[in-house]
Amino acid sequence: MQLSFYDSFFRGRVELSAGILPNDVEFVNTYVGGNPNTGAFGPAAILPVQSGLSQQPGVAPGLNLTYHFDANWYEKIGVQRSLSPQGVVQEYSDFNRHGLTFSEPDVKALVIDEAGFRQTASVDTWSTYIRVGGLYNWTQYTDFSTGGTATNWSAYLLADQQLTRSEPARAYRGWYGGFTVMESPSNVNVFRSYYEARIYDISPFASRPFDQFNIVATQSSFSGDARQFYIEQGVYPPQKDTTSVTMSYACKLTHSTYLTPGFTFTNHPSFITEPGQGHDLSFFLSFNTYL
């Protein structure tokens, strides 16, 4: 959910949002051409979320300020209450079940900054969306290397570019390509790095103008500090990385309602593993309604 105040100033050059915000969409926006089902680990593998950034349904109170240099270039900064350092599952199920919790145990603020270029498809231009940013979180996370606690951070770069145009009258139709690079510190996170390559077709059929076909490949490196920590606890040596490929088709049923079938193949689908575990093939069918 989202419950916020929004206004713009100076003829739209400055935008302000304050309230209960899903900042994974406000900033990183991993869903452009992607799929929330991508990869074996869901939002936990989105490193800014791992470092505390609010992610639906785990929204958090915050304030965002955007400055537009022109029609395409922008700079955005935000301050929000961090998600729980215990992880997104505990955030959703224990601390913030209704999405309106203002404060949580052992949670502090984080600041995030993003610079970007966004150009929509038109008769004269093709779609381009590039964003680079980072966050710093003052919340104390378990430090795998020392046994104490430490603050957290994350940095990211995402880019999406329209490659073809199927129909001049509907300039957005066509194939797109994109990539993601994310990094986070090894001492306080299980996921240290994340890489993604994606190709997708928006409106593959003229009779289905709002459908989308996606192919997304991801590779995540697990933290060496976290791996050593669990080995010292006596568990079977965790994996060093994980790789997955997802193919899906988002079919628009009605206004703001999508049905998405697909499948994901994952090599090393679990960090904590047992002998004989190697890969996984998962089929999914999701139903999403946006209010």
C-alpha cells in the first residue's frame, strides 16, 4: 500500500512526496521490463531492499525530493525509516503487518540518492531509462566478520533501452534491453553483488497492446563473510553464488489487473544447502491487481 502526500513546485521542476512510501519503485524501480518473480530469492536479492530500502508490501514512512534539470535529467534524494535488519519476512509478518508502522525495534533512518535520465517513447524518440544511486543506513546489522554490529549501504546502476519499434502510432511497442549492477558490503549482508541482463517485448501483439514478454538472467554472489560465519557454526558449506533464468508473459486482463505465467531455472537455489542440492526448476502463475 501507499499513503502519501504529493505536490510539485516551480512549474513541476521540484516534486515532493511524504508519507508511507514504496521506495523500491520511487528510486531503483526494478520492475521496468522486469518481473517481481525474477530469481529464486525475490526481493531479498534486490540489494537496496536487503540494505533497508522499503519494498512493497513492506512500505515505510519517508520523504522524497526530486529536482528536474530538464524534461529528462533528474536528481532525487530521500530519507526513510529502514526496514527491519531481521529481513523482509519479519518486516511483513511481525513488525509491519498493516504497512502503517512508524517505528520498529532497533531500526533507524537511511538516506538514498539517485541521479537519472528518463525519456519516454514518442514519434521522434525511443525510450531510454538510466538510473544510478546509493543508500546509507544507520541501522545496526549483524556483522558476520566481527560478531558485533555495523551500519549498511548499497549502490546500484540500472539501464533500459528501447531497441526496436513495432508501430509508429504506438511508439512504446517493441523490444527492449537492459541490465542491472548492484553492490553491498560483505560483512552485514548475505548477498554481496547482483547482476541482471534482460530483454523484453512490450505489446508483442497488436491486438494485445499492454502485454509484455520477458526473458531475464540473474547472477548473485553470496557474502564470503556470511559463508565463513555459517561454516564456523558447523553447517554444510553454503554456496558461493546463484544463477537463474526466468521467462514469463504478463497478460493484461482488465484495467490494472495482470495474469503472469512463467518459469525460472536456478542453479544453487539456496544459500544454506545440503549435499546433493544443485538446481531447481519452478513454474509460477501470478495474479496482480494495482489499485
